Amino acid sequence: DAMVIQNPRYQVTQFGKPVTLSCSQTLNHNVMYWYQQKSSQAPKLLFHYYDKDFNNEADTPDNFQSRRPNTSFCFLDIRSPGLGDAAMYLCATSRERGGALNEQFFGPGTRLTVL
Amino acid sequence: GNSVTQMEGPVTLSEEAFLTINCTYTATGYPSLFWYVQYPGEGLQLLLKATKADDKGSNKGFEATYRKETTSFHLEKGSVQVSDSAVYFCALAESGGYNKLIFGAGTRLAVHP
């Protein structure tokens, strides 16, 4: 089945130690998104890629970076995780950004713990 | 700016009860509206959507109608099941631009036998 895959499902890192979360998709969608979801809160968009074009949300901290080496993969890099970065990180894809093709498909998420 | 407000949870119901989860929005233009569901330990799944005023989205017995006059998109189900226990998120996609999704805070639903 076509899907959005996130690895690992659970990630533990130490305060200040860089960490990378992975997302892959078999849907061949043009757009990939990264959301941060803290406990009992709504998902918050960090950034998205439209093909190779990176789009950062204005309030996303510089500590968060992303890479998309090809259509299928997208990575979230947290350069120096703080305790406040502990959250569920959700990857999503959509075929296009607008119109009727803007439905977003979500992966299962990676829960990040910062010690 | 654009925003979504949902009723606070948790909502606790007995099986076969009627469900309503209220959602109102603030937006410029004509957004698309969505309900997403998140089961424990999983990502979000699209439950239903509506793209213009008076549209009704429906799926798996759930329904919601896009009401522009009251800026609402309330989720309803006539008879809930234990398997409906999850967190439900109302969301809007801004018209124009790249249709960024803006979520409400989520409403946890617990259905007991």
C-alpha cells in the first residue's frame, strides 16, 4: 500500500545532541510537510517542501532544519535539542499545494524524548 | 489571523449515543474545512472534508456541514462505537497560497460499552 513512513517511531536523545528524524513516502507526492505536536496540543507546521523548494514557517526556530534529497525522502534535523523540543513529529505529504489535490496524508509520527 | 476553535474534551459517551463536537473558525476568504482523527499511537487520518459553503462531508457515519453564516463545521455521528474513541481535530486550509493547514486543539472522545 502507498503510504507515509516515519522512522524511528520513538527517538531518545540527550540535551544538545543533534538528532535526525526520517520520513519516506511511496505516494510520489510533490509536497512534504513536517509538523510538531506537543502533548495535548494541535499539530503545528514547521516547514514544507514543494518539490525541492523549501518553505519555512516564520516562527520555526533556527534549531530546526530539513533536507529533501529526493522525492521520496525528507529529513528533520534538530541541531541542538532542548527539553522544550520533546514532542511528536509528524510528516505529511500532498500531491499538490492547492485546489482539490491538497489533501494531506500523515505518517504515524516519531515521538522524541529529550533527556 | 486564521484560527480554529474546538470544544474542549474529553467527551465521554456510552456506545450508541449521539455525538456532536463543535468547531468554529475564523478565516479570510473561503477556506476548505477538514476533520482529522488520531487513534492512539498513530498519525492523523482524514475523516471528512468540505470545500465550499453548504457542502456536507461524510464518512464512516460521521457528518459535518460547512456553515459560512455561523463559521462552523460541527462533527456529528448518530450512534458512536467503542472503536470511535480517538482524538478529533478540526482544521482549515487557507484559500489561495499553498493551503496551509491550521488545526484546532483537538477533542478527545472516549466511548464506553
